[in-house]
Amino acid sequence: MSIRVYRQGLLWGLAGLLIAGLAFTLSSDSTAATKKEPKAKEKEKTEVKKKEPKLEPPPSKIPARYDSIDASQGGVEHVTLIDDHITKAWKENKTFPSERCTDFEFIRRASLDIIGRIPTVEEVKRFIKEPEKARRSWLINELLDGKLYGNGREYAQNFANLWTVHLMTRTSSGEHYQAQLNDWLYTHLKGSSDDEAPAPKILELPKGKGKKSAPTSGGPDWSKVAYQLIAGEGETNRNPAVNYLLHNLGEDIGRDVGKNGKWDMVPATSRTTRLFLGIRTQCVQCHDHPFNGEWKQENFWGINAFLRQVESKGNGFRPTMMAKKQKGKIGLFEYEVKDNKNFNTTGLVTYERRNTVLLVTDPTFLDGKKIPADFSGTRREALADFIISSPFFAKAFVNRTWGHFFGKSFTRDAVDDFHEQHPISHPELLDKLSDDWAKKYSHNPKVLIRWICNSQAYGLSSKANKWNDKTEDETLFARMLLKPMTPEQMFDSLMVATDAKLNQNKDARLETKKAWLSKLIVNFGNDEGEEGSYSGTVVQALLLMNGTDINNAISDAKSGTVASIIAKRGATQASLKFAIDDMFMHALSRPATQKELADLMNPKMFGFTLRPTNPGANATQFWTNYYQDVMWALLNSNEFILNH
């Protein structure tokens, strides 16, 4: 179906209506914007007399939490801990939380955050059937482990997707190797929570090598995943974890391998400390930080020295090489990572100061620790031991995970930048959560997700009030921040909303997803793998509005959401109310409000005047077109594009 010209007019006409049900933070600003500008002299007088209004103190009593917690899954103590610390900060900072979000908002938010897509209509209906106070806790457990969501498969796939981007970015490596790492992450993030065969163990280390024992079966353990990513060795098809380092080898040093090593390992150094310790050592690669004296140039190269014995067999694995055609089999070659003791035999790495003075360092961890004399493993195994034993390791994961769910971490500007000039908003809470998650719960990501999603703060509305609407209030978590969908979330959510026939064909879906994402990534990506950090823009909206896949999915006469609604309800004016409600449920995971129904059923919205003699009033094709236009407008609304 070609796009009808009046769709653009319909979109703008519905813009206010579709956001009405979404608790945005713009109400006070929009009211002020509608006032007429006073004349110049009157305005001047107004400004002279104008005084800063006094903000009335917030209510003294914070609303009690409404939702119960499933005690059978554990974690009640830590949910209470989160609630207590967050509430204490609200009171100390004279802020007040937003209202509790609706259950429709909650299932959409939790579904996007945990499994990476909006819920289906059937999933929303099943959720609403649960007892009101217990349904949110039930949903969190179901999303993580329940049969309705593949016994944890959808959760594991979503977080495998997220971490594949963190570790290898989206665009700089061959798809084959990204897929290998993605599958490996999926297996080890999922654990053995279903009735299938237990997940395979992460590769065993040879006896006598390293200090850490090989991972055991059971629940997922992030420390064991990180250990293999840093210290793992083997072929890419046998231990896909090595794809991480293969992607981040850096430049071929090209001289005196015995002294310097094969690769400079600069990308691996900066990405490893950033992802696993929350410390951006790339800032001190070339010189000491001018404002932050906590980390110095020697810290970067001390970590780098642990990695200089890496050997890549198979002519290397670097993004530039993946662009070369090799007998038409690009992306099918397997590579191997191992440590070669004949590389960088002295263990010394040379680096240059700004004043051109050359200095050297040996493998030294950030806290000054060096490899023990009796250590029998590789340097990378020693580094992995230091990293997962560091208090920064658990803090980094907790802070990043908190940022994923709230749109803001405990560190205001970045989830991976701990330093003295970047204060933590809730230091005691972060320390306690990190320490207990590591020591009592074996770094299990699912446990941490349950704590966060069951907290009172996670269940708040995104609509600001007069006490929590400032930028400085964002790290108080008194309201839910609006988050743009990642490209993957947007694609998968569009497939759910439109019930596109691609859902029934895995290969076609993957090919379409790849092409669709590449278009978004070209427009919004960067070389740090942060393509999902874009916000809703005109360019992005145009890409969505004019996409053939979306329009084909909407206008398909035989399958898809609109086609199924017409088959069920019919395409007449009499069925309009029910059809609109159905489309809202499919696209926005909620029923339409009475105002939205009234406005969309207003004859002025149809684009013609209804008369008894007008043949268009009851024409099936006319109402089919109108249904398609309403669905198209819903999918292009801010309420759909944003995670709220």
C-alpha cells in the first residue's frame, strides 16, 4: 500500500492525543509556552517585579509501597534496603516521589528492560489476571525464568544482545564472530533455570593454571563470564569468549615481538577496565588526567602489560581484515587466542610522557598489586583474578545494571566512570548491594534484577511533580526517566505491535532486522558501540514513517495486527471503538482513554462529513484505510518510541 498524503496530517492531529496517557514531564513548560508575550514595556515591568516563587515544602509522609514481594525467590531484605536508602535521600533532599505508575506502564517498562520488547496483548491480559498487589513481583519472576517467556530464554537473549554490543560494538566485526559471542553469552546468562538440559560449563582451565576454579553449573555467575572473556583461550568455534579480545587487539606492533609482544592491546586495556571495573583508563593513556589525580598514565600501561603475551593465530582478527574478501568466505574463518611466553618476555612495557621522557612498567593492577612470584598461570589469568576480586568489579556491574533500568546510574554522567570528581549519589547503598551480590549471591545477574525491579522507585510514574522535576533530581530516582529504545528494542517491538509475518519466518526476520538496524546505526552510531544512545529525532521518525517494512506490516490484508482486528471486529463505523481499543493495546500496551476514543471517533478526524447518502461512511475499504492510519500514527508516537 502506498502511503496516503493525509497520514502526515493525521499524525500531527493525533500527536497530543497519543501522549495524553503517557506521564511526561512537560506539563508546566507547555502551559507557560501558551501564554501571550507581554508588550515590551509591560514585560520589562513584569521582570522588575517578578520574584522567584517559593516552593512549598513536600508532603512529610512518603507513600508506603503498595506491591508485595515474592519471598520464595529471596531478596526481600535487599528490596527493603533499596527502598529505605532511596526514601531517606528523598527526605534529605526535600523531594517527593511521583505517583505509582499504572500496571499497563509497568508491564511495558519491565518487558522492554528485561526481555527487550513490548508485551503482547495476551501477555498484558495474563498479567492483569494476577492479584493486584502481587502481579508485579509475579511478572518479574516470569520474565526472568517463567515458561511464558521461554524459561529465561528471552531475558538471556536480550542481555546477550546488550553485552555483545558492549564487548564488540555493532558494526566493527564480522557477523559470524559477533554471533558466536552472542550465543556464548546467552548460554551463560541463562543458566539452567528450565527443564531442559543444564547449560554447559564454561571451559575448564588446565589444572594448576590460575587461582580461580572453573565455573560450576547452576545459576549464571557474572564473575565466571568475565573471567573467560579476559583470560580465556582457544579457538573461536570452541571458546567463543575469545572473540572479545580478538576484536580489541589494537595495532600490530610489527617489531621485536620477543620484547614488545605482537599486539599493542590498547583497545583491550581501555575496554576491559571500563566494562569490568567502571574505570575509564583511556583518559590517562597518553598523559595523567588534568583534573582527576586518582588515575595516572602508569595505571593504563600497568594493565596493558598483563595483555602483551596474547597471540592470535589465523592471521589476526581485526575489523580492517574482516572487510577483505577471502575467496568469498568472509566471516567463516576461525581464529585462536593463546598466550605465548616468548612474547614480551621481560614483562616491561614502555610508554612516553608528554615531555618525551620514556618510562617503563611491568604488569601492575590499579591498586599496585603485582603477579605473585609463585603464580603458575598466565598474565591474563592473573589480571582476571585481580579484576573479579576487586570491589570495583561488583560495583561496576551493579551501577551499569541500575543505569539500564532507571536510565541513570548512581554516577550521574556515565555508568562506567568511577573517580573522585564523579561522586556517587548513594554510596552506602551501592557498597552494600555490590558486596552482598558478590559474596552472598555469586554475582547472579537475575538476583540483582529482581532487587531493582521490585523496588518502589522502579514502579514510579515518569510524570514529574514540582518537587522532582529538576535535572539534579534525576539521581534521586523520585520518578522514572524517559529512555529511548535501543535499535534492537525498537525493531522487536514493532514486530510485536504489528504482528508482522516475519515473526513466523526466523531467517527472513533476521535478514530484515539486520538491514533495518544497519540503517539506524549508520545514522545514529559511533565507534564506541553506543548506537543506542540516540533520542527521538526528526530523522529517526522519518525513517520509521517511510519504512516499507512497517507500512507493509500495517497494510497486509491477510496477516498482521490490523488484518486480524478487521477479521475479528469488522471494518465499519460500528466496530471503530473496539478496533481503536485493540490497536492501542497492540501498540501501547494499554486501552485508549475516553478522550482518545472520543477524538478518534470524531467525524472531523475521518477527513469527510458523514451524511446518510455518503457511500464512504460504511465502505469497508474506507474504514480499513482509517484503521491502518491510526495504527501507523500510534507506532510513530513518542509514547511508542520511548520507554517510560
